[in-house]
Amino acid sequence: MTAAVEGTRPGRVEVHGVHKAFGTLEVLRGVDLVVEPGTVTVVLGPSGSGKSTLLRSINHLEKVDRGFVALDGELVGYHRKPHRGTERLHELPEKDLLRQRTRFGFVFQSFNLFPHLTALENVVEAPVSAQGRRRSEVEAEARELLGRVGLADRAGAYPRQLSGGQQQRVAIARALAMRPAVLLFDEPTSALDPELVGEVLGVIEDLARDGTTMVVVTHEIGFARRAADRVVFMDAGRVVEAGPPEQVLDHPTHERTRAFLAKVL
Amino acid sequence: MTSLASRPDTLAPRSGTPYDQLKVVPARHPGRWVATAAVAVLLAMVVNSLVTNPRWEWDVVGAYLTEESIVRGVWTTIQLTLITAVLGFALGTVLALMRLSRSPLLRAVSWGYTWVFRSVPLILQLLLWYNLAYLYQTLDFGIPFGPSFASVETLSLIDKFGAAILGLGLHQAAYSAEIVRAGILSVDQGQLEAAASLGIPRRRQTTRIVLPQAMRAIVPTAVNEVIGLFKGTSIVYVLALGELFYTVSVIYGRTQRVLPMLVVAAVWYVVLTTVVTVIQYYVERYYARGAVRTLPPTPWQRVRSELAAVLSRFGAPRGATR
């Protein structure tokens, strides 16, 4: 196993009664979800069903209005303090929040690589500046990670000199370099040509086989079937149905799930 | 026809020789030739009048160009510009970050600063700073509303040069703040999200992720400002500070050689601006890393490749230029 996987600790994610509204638009209306360590959860659902917002709430890129998210029993974004016989939640200071975020790896639909840094510098930046690790050690590991996503020879290339699929693979290496407990993927292949989708999904499937805890928002039903331990179907801000892929994909119990699958399959 | 054997039939000529053996005749541009000739004549007229009109007094220009007091004036102009630019952009960056802060007070103060310093004419600000000693005879350093540890005479701290630096620098900061803010706003929001999701500390996000990308938008406008400053420093002649323009005006006041002395100043300002423009080119090239797939060639590389293209047009067969 590679260094990145050795650093991975259990990553049990609990999402409990999460509500989120943007203005008057209710995007999440009470979502419950548990992700067990070492499993792959694929979140499916039509556009606007709240999948991305749920994912962004897990690592606190979005602050939820109600409910909570916990990683290995530790609240995300808040900490508990006793107060007059009961308890209160204190918002984490930015510094602590940023440190907590390093336990999640996030892969964006639009890659969001730093365009003025080379592939290698993109991967090295956060472990050095956020985790205070030694640059020489991180660089060696970064080269290894780039090799693992098939880009050992492109370490010195700038993002715009890479294809979309290559950029997304660098982004995955960048997320892995933090040795996160959980990897979150927000439609990682939606911005890619059909030809390039396979190379990115291949990398994600390799990670799944290594036992990395992952939550993947995607429209790739085939990927869900191959890699998911659990499939979650969302609609209108709620989890409609969840279970093993063969159950949710082949024998859905809800009308809404059936209608969606009939359209995408 | 063997070379065309693999092409589809529609591309091959119906009869006669294949296309790649035919000579290509470049298109004619008669309008371009007329315009070029007209501009060439105008240019010759300008040069001719510059050379033949004795009232330009080029000998006087030559004699004073590197005269000691002029060179000292140039040096003062450079100092004023560089110190003011550094002060202006340092303070401007702070103001821009304040304006983008979540604290309403910081935002309001930054907005108010820009409002005041952009509203009052520079010449008025300079005279105000020069007369600061009238408002405050001494400047105290200590705890706010508490005891003072040190006290200095205002006049000894803010002399002519100090007033010029303060006036130009604080005025420049108001404009620089907007330039830096525009640069920061031009950086994609996804960059901040990526940095936040990686847990990169806030200050590092600003210095390593946001500002380097903002520089691409900042540099052209910022250099505009620096060039403006080089010439704008001439306004401090109201303080009788010996920069380039004041020195020149003192000399022509004494010798009555007004025009040649103005030409001397003009030549120096052109030289300074040229130097800044060349530096700009390379700074922009530096910040273009990653923004373009291949960096544009430097002027030297371009001259060399154009020469090569012209030469090959005359000697080599057509295939070489394609």
C-alpha cells in the first residue's frame, strides 16, 4: 500500500437531520446519512436535488441551517462546551475549521486546480502549508501519487497544459496528499468528454478497492454498480431511498427512483 | 499523383498538376501601400522639421541633458516615484483586503479613505501635508489616549520630501486599492473553495493562491499608475522640491532657454517610461505562467523569428515558410 493510504484513519461520517436553504429556496430538507469507514457511497439524483449541497455540507464548505455532521464522533464546524448544566455549540474558529477540513479530501466538478502552479506544486502546497510537513518528504510522496494516477511524467506541467481528465487526476492526487479520512467527489466526471470519463473513474475505482472511504456524487450509473457499497437516491432535498446497488438500481421501491433510472439508463 | 493517393477524391484536382506543385501568388494590397507611403511622407516631414528648425536648439538640449543638477533632479524623480509606488501599493493592498473583509467597520473605513483621497485634488493634498505643522506642532508616539513615549517636531519629520511622499503616496493608495481589489475579484471563486477545502491557512490563501493570480489583472493597470506617477511627480514643484521638472524650470527661468529645457525634461521622462515599459513586459510574462499554454516569445525571439521568415521568403522554396 502507498503512503497516502497508510495515513488514512477510520472515516465514519454521520449526517443527521440536515437542513439548508439559500434564501427562500430549501435545498436540503432533513437529510440523514451514515457512511461507514472503508465504504463507497454513491449519491444519485436529478439536478437540483441537493446532492452537491449535501456533499459541501459534509466538509463545512456550506454551513447548514439545522442538523449536524460528524466525523468519527467529532462535530464538523462546532465544538461542544458545557454551559450552566447543559451544553452549547461554539462555532469553530477558522483555524480549527481549516484543520478539521484537512481530514476530508474534496474533488470538484470543475477541478479547481491552481492554474499558476505546476501539477507537482498543486499536490505539494497543502500538506506543507496546512499540515506543516517537510517539503522534501511531501514532494517524494506527491511524485508517487502522481504516478499512481498515471501522471508521473507530467509533474512539471501547468494545469492548462493538461487535458480535462489529466487535470481531474491531478486534483485527486492533490486531495490524497492530505491523507484524508474521507474523500468527497462532486460530480468528478461531469465536465469531461465521454472519452476521458473512463480514466478518471478508473482511478476512483482503484481507490475504492484499496478501502478508501468515499462519498461520490455522480450521474454515472455504471460506476455506481461497479464501485458502490451503498447507493443513495436523493430528490427535492431528501433521501428517497438507500441500499446496496443491486437493490436501489435494479429493484427500486420508490416511484421517483424508478422514474429517474428509467430516464438515465 | 502518388502523394495524393490517400486523399479523398474531392480534394484532388480533376485534371492537371497536383496543388502542392503550383506556385502561390500572394494577394496584393494596394490600399495598404498607399497608406504606408502617406505615413512615410508625414514622418519624413516631422523628422525634417525637427532637424532643420534651429529654434529646437539641439546643442543646448545636448549640453544640459546630462548636466549635474538635471541628473540630480532625475534621481529625485525616481526616488519619489519608487517610494510612492511602494507605499501606495502596500497601503492600497491593505485597503483592498479591508474592503473585502467581513467586518463592516473595516469595509466602511476603507471605502471612506478611498472616497476622501480620490475627491481632494492632489495639489491641495500636497499643500495640506506641507502645512501639517500648523495644525500639529509636535507628533507624539505612545498609547492611544494614554501617555506619550516620544515626541518630535512635525517640521523636522515632514520636510518638503516627506510632504511630497505623504501626499503622493496616500493619494496613490486610494487608486491602488481599487486596482488591487479589481484583481482579487477577478480570481475565480472556485480557487478559494479549493484552498479552503485543502485547509490552507487564510493568510497563505491570500499570498500563495489569490494574489499571484490577481497579479495578471493588476500588473497592466498598476504599471499605468507607475508611469503616471513618474510624470505626476512633477506636480510637487509647488513645494519647490528639486525633482526633474522643477530643476528644469529653475534653469530656464535663469537662461530663458525655455523650449530646449522642456525637451531635456521630455527626453528624460520618455527614457524613464521606456524602462518601466520594458520591465512591465517581463513582469507580465512571469505572471502569465500557467495562464497560457505556451509563453509568448520575448521581443528578441520575435525579431529573430521574423528575420528568419523574411530571409526564407527570399531564398528558400515555398515549402519552408509554411
